[in-house]
Amino acid sequence: MIYHPRVRTCARIGCSTLAAATAVLHYGDRTVEVIDLVREPTPGLVDLCPAHVARLTPPMGWTIADRRVASAIPA
């Protein structure tokens, strides 16, 4: 059975594109983790569209860890 999340849009101001991934900030190890879109919107997590995930820039000294299952599948 395939899960279809409720329709959610990108968290970036002015963007109305459907969200495709969720970003999680891990302050302790200075990592922005990008994961598959979570089932339910959660405070502290940021839902982003594909374009904004692709242009995601971490704060200085931080890294991005892309852990999306879908990103590992060739297009």
C-alpha cells in the first residue's frame, strides 16, 4: 500500500508548489537532514518543494545530509 500524504505546500514564503521533502535541523552536529516528506506536518520541521531542496544552502559550518529514499532512485 502506497501512502499519499495530505497535500502540503513548500514552507518558503511566496512558494505554492507542493512539498516533496522535509528538512530537519540538528543543531548539535550542525547538520541539515533532508528526508522524505513526513506523514504529518510537525513544528520544527520544514517541508520544501523539489526546487527549494535543490537550492538549499546550509548555514556556514553546517552540512546537508540527504537521506531521502526517493533521491536514491535513478530518474
